[in-house]
Amino acid sequence: MATYCLTVARLQLVLGHGARRLHVSAAYRAKAKVAMSRFEPTSFINYDKLHSNVEIVRKRLNRPLTLSEKIVYGHLDNPHHQEIDRGRTYLRLRPDRVAMQDATAQMAMLQFISSGLPRVAVPSTIHCDHLIEAQIGGVKDLARAKEVNQEVYNFLSSAGAKYGVGFWKPGSGIIHQIILENYAYPGVMLIGTDSHTPNGGGLGAICIGVGGADAVDVMTGIPWALKCPKVIGVRLTGTLSGWTSPKDVILKVAGILTVKGGTGAIVEYHGPGVDSISCTGMATICNMGAEIGATTSVFPYNHRMRTYLEKTGRGEIAAVADQYKDLLVPDEGCEYDQIIELNLDELRPHINGPFTPDLAHPVSEVGAVAKKNGWPLEVKVGLIGSCTNSSYEDMGRAASLAKQALDKGLKCKAQFTVTPGSEQIRATIERDGYSKILSDVGGVVLANACGPCIGQWDRRDVKKGEKNTIVTSFNRNFTARNDANPATHAFVTSPEIVTALAIAGTLDFNPETDYLTTPTGEKFKLVPPTGDELPARDFDPGQDTYQHPPSDGASLKVDVSPQSNRLQLLEPFDKWSGNDLENMVVLIKVKGKCTTDHISAAGPWLKFRGHLDNISNNMLIGAVNSENDAVNKIKNHLTGEYGGVPDVARHYKANGVSWVVVGDDNYGEGSSREHAALEPRHLGGRAIIVKSFARIHETNLKKQGLLPLTFSNPSDYDKIRPDDKISIKGLKSFAPGKPLSAVVTHSDGSQETLELNHSFNETQIEWFQAGSALNRMKQLQH
């Protein structure tokens, strides 16, 4: 196959650091203020290299490849000699670009600064979306965020300029929507410091959520390690119609696979049903794949993607993708590790929750289940938008329902909020009248940011501890995640169902069968929602919120004040002593679900994401202590008194006492935040011993020099007592595939030896021995 490269300025948006648009109308380009001088003509798209690598691997494996295998193996550092065994070997990969949201970018850029390198090795961007709190409305909330977070925004902007990283200013929109609109394309491999990075799979891309230290690897030009993913195939037949939406596909799949069923695997959608789903709908499905623990999710290239690329100014990429379509779909006869069959004709609208995103209910049944379980039926707030569901199509379908209600003289009985995914979406739905309809029915349009989805919500309509129900079109609904109230019953569903339930005001309303009553007493039923997939006119890009880095930032300075309580330069962690880890105390034995929200809460703590010592004051404050079923109340075995988890950890560290955490299944599920690994390391932790780990968190722990270990026999969890001392043996001969052992000394003097498994490869063992991956990187530079 002939080489087909595009080496043109207009492709820099996707392949380089980015500007606003590619090939668009003159009027559009003028409004977006796109300066062609921002584009770097040296960047190009080269499907030929991807194709060449795939052919090398296909010949070696002598079998058909899935789509995800093609893209992943097509980015191998050494396709000729890389050992490939799904679920076992570690792959060394060369991702095309990096994206970071502002809460995780702080620590990622601090680590990159520590590397001593002058400029990032791959195109990279920072996106300001996490630090904007929803309180009043978009304009005022954004203005307040700029003032409150000025120090952090200045740091990220100046660090981006100095080290060659593009900077999307606050108000630009949510990282995943910006990536979909600008950077994702079929066949690209992108890593992002946020767990919902897989959103880009809606454009046929392999987009993977990682911790900041992984991003630093890629930005410094080091091959990135990923355990070779298994592949779960989801075969779609039938057609989406009526009240059923793309969100219902992933809500149903989450119910099937549970929050850990996708761990270590890429979910690959295929089959004739795919063509009935819009590109942004496919992105919704891939986005929430994070909730089943999947490495990422992906759809095959089709005409819906081509149309989206053309509508977002990337027609040239669509033209190249068309030439290489065989490369961007699975091979016929390829094999999956697991197959799920889903008939879209039979799929009904779903709503999942509360407290976990895999508790799936058909909308027609959730009311009865709620009554049986004592869940509040009154819907207090309906929230649409977020990175999962804030497309033009989503907003249009929600507006079609709101318009029906308004026409009958109704408004929402519940509070109603609308979060646009990007400045482009905000400007376009405002121009096309959707915003006015949603506002008229009772909605408050929030800033183009994450907002309530990640707990950035100054909620005041209920008191903390007050039992209540909210329905959202978000992706995650862990306890207290949205509003810091553990009594809030949060349910995730489609924007259409959220809108219908907000109008009705009750969880047991089924819009497919139930009637609403107008102020005059007339009964009527909502007609199924409709909405254009894409705007009939060009998107309105809105304000230009992108800052391109200068070609040479060497003379620029990045200042971090020693007195700052928001930012703190990093000090290297201590390296391994060379001996086994002896007589460590159990800081806490965690009971039940322990997500990264439990380990390092977001919400008000987000402001300290660039200051390791300050944010460490939230370490494990949401985890349940098995000893007393309490949160943030553990026994200090040096003093005999009870205290908060971070306080006791600091006391142990000050007295030279190392400690471990013992945990349950799927420990660390949820967000990619590496603070959940940095904090235990900073406060003196040495090992985390659990039944099983979520993928990203396990890697993050390894990156920071901790030992993530799993019980060979999961029931050994029950043998650990809060006052035990644990020694980890076998570290002098630490090797891939060779278990370690834990000698557990009980308070009565008796001992037990437990086998502990690990998934370290040789490189990761070097991270542990050096004290962290960053320490090892520095060793190799000398």
C-alpha cells in the first residue's frame, strides 16, 4: 500500500499542539480567530506506518486482528520483537499525544519539571475544566474560578509555554469534548490524565486514561508500558429508536460486566447496530466504559465518524481515513476473549444506581425497586451535560422534551442544570435556541466545565445527611461524589430521561407509558425525543480560548512560591533500602468499596492538587475502617488513641514507622488521579495489600515506588487484624511472576505466612528499587 501522508499546516490542530480549527469556512475561521501561523507544518498523519506495523504483527501472530489490536500493536516501539500475549505481557508503546486536565496536570507538570528536560517530546495539551465550581450560573461561576484559581492557572499557562504544551483556558470546555472536537481521529493513540479519556473511542481512536507519571513518560519520549489488553467484543444488532439512547447501551453493559468486569480489557463494539449510533453517541458509550474498569473502548470507523470529522473541520483526515478504512475496522474472523450480544431493537431505557454505576434498572422498573428499598422517589435535581452527554444531539433531544412541556404550560418540578461540554457546544446551542428552551423550562446553564459531575457543586437545597434523590446524565455516582452528601441517592441515565424525570419530579415516572398533567388538568404523554445529530449550519466556535506554546520557551520562567498553599515543588522519594520490609503496622484495613474518591476526595480538595503535602490531608478519609465501620477514625498503635487517617499516618512517619493498607476488591476504581498513590507514599506507606486492584490505580502505585500486592487467596483478607504487624519477604529476589510473602504477626505473638501476588515487570521492579519511576528516569539520564 502506498504511503499516504498529509504534511500540511491545517493538520497541525489534530497532530501537533493544536489551534482551533482545520479546513472550515472563511466566516467560521474569522470568528474562531484562527491564525495559520499557529500551525506547525512539520506534523503529518501517516497511516502507512500504522499499516506497516500492523502487517509486521499480523504476520508474526498469523491470525486476524481486532480493531483495538491493530491500533495498539500499530503503536509498538518494536513491532518486530515485542512479545505479545493478551492479558500477560507488557507492551512498549509510542502514543501520538498527551492530554491533561488541570487538576492532574499540576502534578504531571511538576514531575515533568523535575525530569530536567527542556520540552515535551510529543504534542501535549492542558485543559482547564476541573477547578470551576457550579454555584450560580456559567458566567459568574467562571469569573469566580479565574480569580480563586489564578495562581494555578498562571502556573499551568507558563509551564505550558515554557515546555511546549498547548493551554486551553478556563471556559474552553471539558477535556474529553475538546479532544473529540479537535484531537481524536481514527487510528490515533492518545493518553490522558483522566479516567474518561476513552471518550475518544467514539472517533475510532485508542484513548486511554493514565496517571500523571505515565503522561510524563510519554512527554519525555520514553516508551509507555501497558499490559497487553484482552479484548471484549460487544456485537450490536438492531437499531436505536424512540426513548432508547446510546447511554442505554453502556448502562446495560455496565449491568452485565459490573464495575470490574472490564479490567485489563479493551471493549470493542462492532456489528450492524453500530451504524445507528451517532459519533457523539459512540463517544458517550466509550466514555462510561471507564465505569466497568475497561482499559478503553472503541468503535470501528464508519460514515458517522466521517460526517463528524467533516463537520468539525477535519475533512482532510476523513479523506485519508477513507483510503485506509480496512486498517480502521476489525479483521474478519478475529477472535475476542469474551463476546456480549446486544439487540438495540430490544434495548429499553435504563437508569443505574444509586451509589454505584453498575446497578442497572430499566426505567420502567426503577420506581418499584425504589419503593421496595426505601429510596426517595422525589427527584430534587436533574442534571444534564458533563463529558459523557453534552453533545449537540444530546442537548437537542433534551430540548425537544422541554419544548413539549413548555407548550403545555409546564416547567420542571425538580431543579434542573445544564452543563455544555465545550465553548463550541455552548455557543452553538445558544445560537440555535436550545439554551433558551432549556432555561425557560427551569434550567440553569452552568459553565463549560466538569462542575457537579466531579463534586464541584456548591449545593444548598438540602443539608448534609438529608436523604434525597438526584438524576444525572453523568458517568459516575459513588457515594457523596456529586455534592459531598453521603445520603444523596444519585442515579445515572440519559439526558432525555433526566429531562423527563425533572419535568415529572419523581423517580417512578416512566415517560414511555405515563402521563403528565397540565395546569388546566389535561393529561398528555411526552412524544419520544428527537434532535439533529449535528447542526445544520457550521458549529459556532464561540470565544477563542486556546493558547499555543511559543516555538522556543527556554527563556521563560515558571515560578512556584515556597509560601504557596496551592503549589509545591516535588522532592524525590527515598529509594528501597535493599532489605525486606519488616514489622509494618496496618494503618487501616478498608472494608468494602474503596474508590479513588475514598482515597483522595475531589470537590473542595481539588484546589490542593498541586501541593502534595496539603492534599495528603485527605488521604483515605472516605474509606470505611473494618474495625469500627467508621470513616476517618483509626487507632494509632503508638499512642492507643483514635484519630483521622492522615493524622495517624503523619505520626507514624514522624516516628519512623512504616505502614501498609489492607483493602478489598477492585481497590482504587474510578478516577485516574495519581494523588491516591502519591499521598500514601508521601505519608510513609510502603505497600497496599488487597484482593484485587483497578488498573490505573495499580500502575500509579508502582510509579511512586509503592508495592501493590494481592492476596493469592482472597480469603486471607479476613486473617488480617487491625493491630497486626506485617513483614514483606522476598524483596531481595523480587522478580516478575514470582510471589512475595507476608509474615503476619498477631498481637498475641502468633504468626501466619501469606502468599502475595504482584504484576510487576522488570522495568517496574526497577521503579520500586529506585524509589519511583521518576527517580529511575533520572538515574538513566546520568
